[in-house]
Amino acid sequence: MSAKHASGRLCVHMFGAPRLILDGRPFILKAPPRTLPLLFSLLLEPKAADGRNRTAAALWPDVDIARARKNLRRHLSYLRRAFNAVGIAAPGLSELEIAGDVVSWTDVGAFDQLARVGSSDATALYCAPLLSSYEDEEWLAPHRARLRRTYIDLIVRLIESDWMAGRLSDAFARAEEALAIEPFAEELVQAALRLSMEIDEGRAGLSLFDRFAARLKSEFDEEPQSDTLSLVDRLKRRSSLVALPVQIDSFFGRDADIMELARQLQTRHSIALYGPPGIGQDPARGRLGIL
């Protein structure tokens, strides 16, 4: 299954805001609101012996199972009518099945197949978490978690591949793009920090970390992992952002003073230098190695 949707009748996009494409054109399912989540459930949930009870309870969690099953039967009927209205026969709906000749392509199915073989094309499909406009649907949580894990693992593999090929800037950009979609993927933050040390992009790496840490604190009142903080410390030590004393090549007018101070240091443990600002105490200390 390719990244681009098939040319068949009905294609379903479920990453981000859902979209239905019928014969190459946007399609609006004309049915009551819970019919669309039912369609997504049938596409995402494998058939099981208790499938009817499970689907009913998942989609109508606030009512008893008898009422939920009644709602399920009614919405299966709505879905069948909506399909029939556009010339799509779906005989398997009564068994909670949607055949491939009904829905010819889904972005989730294509993503899974491409990710399984490590194809970077899969990342283009994962434009946002699964059905992001249905945040309150608890039955979606395990599907979101599985797809998120698959996406992050794929990004890590692609970053490692870029790194091995010497494409360090591309790897860093890949980590940044992925974090825009999954901002709490800390392993991607760690990868970006390691890359920053390799490509001398300390400022970019620390800026990325600061955004991550601030959002983590704001959303969950949590701190980054100790491994992440250790990487930040290493990056700061290696980064040019850590200010070092400026060494000057020339020091005019104080050669005699430096010579005298150097002579006195041969017999003294220390010397204190005093004077108004700007007369050269700091350069003198630097020249003498007095810190």
C-alpha cells in the first residue's frame, strides 16, 4: 500500500482531522454524528468474537450494554444507507466488517506497511496524531499510543541512518520536524542534542530543549529525564555559548610592568593588582596566568 491514496472508490484519512475521499473527491458522510466514529472503529478494530459488545461499549460508554447494542444496530443501518446512497454495497457491515472493495485505502494501513519496511514515506502520512479532532474518545487511546510509538521508532531509525551516512544536518532537521508533531517524544530531544554536539549547533539544540522543557512543565508539571539533562550539560560545556576569557594578541604600554610582575612572582606566592577600571588589570592577569 503506497503513501498516496488508491484510485478506488473510498479512501479514508485518519491522521489529524479525518477526511473521506470518494472517487477522488471529498466526501461527506450524510448520517448522524456517531456514524463516523463507528466507521473508524470498524477500520481500526480487528474483528473478534465479542466484537459487537466491545464496539457498542466503546462508542457508547455512558449507557448500559443493551442500550449501547441498540445504538450500534441503528448506526450500522445509518452507515449502510449512506454507502448505498453513493452506490457502495457493504454486505459485511452486519458482521462488523468493511471489505477492501468498500474502503480501498486508509492512511493508517499505508503508514503501517511503509513503517514496517523502514520507509521514510511513512513520515509524510503521520501529519498529526490519530483522529486528533476526537480527543475524548477513550477507545482510540491504545491505537494512538501504538501509532505514536511506531512513528517515533521509525524517526529514530531514520535519524540513525542519516547519521551513519554523514547527513547530520538532515538528521537534526528530521528530529525537529518530528517534534513539531510529537512534542513530548523525549528520545527525539535526546537525539537532537547529540546531533547538536556533532554539527556545532549548540544554540539550536539548547533552544529546542528549552521549548521541550517549558512545554513539559506547563502541560504535565514534569521535568526532563536525567539522561536528557546530562546531554544538555555536555552540550553547554562544548558549546561556544559558554563565555571564555578573551585572549588578546597585543598588550601595549605594559611590557615593563609585566616583566616586573613576572620577576616578583618568582619570590612571592601572589600579587594583588589594583587600579581604576580600564587600565589593564584583567589583560595583565591573563598574560601572567593569574586567574
